[in-house]
Amino acid sequence: MGQFSVEKPVLPGSALSGNQQAALLDLRLSPSRGRPSPFVVTTERTTRTSPQAIVNLFSRWYADLGFSGCSSHSGRRTFITNAARKISTVGGSLRDIQALAGHSNLSTTQRYIESHAEAQRKIVELV
């Protein structure tokens, strides 16, 4: 569930191997989870998990690992930044990243992208 209660699908695509995709499907259909669910994170009481419960889960995981300064959004920011740096190699644009992120405005996507001083230097040299 995204901001403003808009559901956003997870599109793993080729990022998951065949074995990983099968394991994810098994997890979703596992009777040990109580009942089948299209959601990856569930609780004993429901097949859906609130956004705040997921934030709390990530906070606990990061604390257990001794990570500081990380949040449930860290992976999202990293994905969007890395995708923005690589999108032109596959013929895409920032609009494609915007769609993957589920943002209605490109300016929202741009706020997620971290700058890279070395890349900026190379671009200036190239031009």
C-alpha cells in the first residue's frame, strides 16, 4: 500500500531467478501462513499488513543488524537512484522510473535520486 492508500504492485521481473520466483509463490500460497495471500508481508491476523507495521518491521531489522540512519524507504531510494543512473542504457527515461515508483509527478521521483559528483565531473569533461 502506497501513500494515500494506493496499492502499488511489486514488479520483480527478471530480478528474481526462477527458484526465487517459485519460493515467493510458495510463500504466498503457504498454508503455514494461515491462508493464501497475494501480499508478501502478512500477519497472523490478516493477509494485509499496514504500512506502519512494515515501517516498524524494517526498523527492528535494521536495529538488530546494527544499522543506523536506515529506514523502510532506504531500499526504495537506492533502487530509484540506481535505476536513474542506468535507465538510458536500456533506452528508457526518467518517466519509466516514475511509473515504476508509482509517482504521479516526475518531481517526486527526482527528489529520490541522489547526485553523484564523479558522474557530474565526467559529464562536464564529455561535453
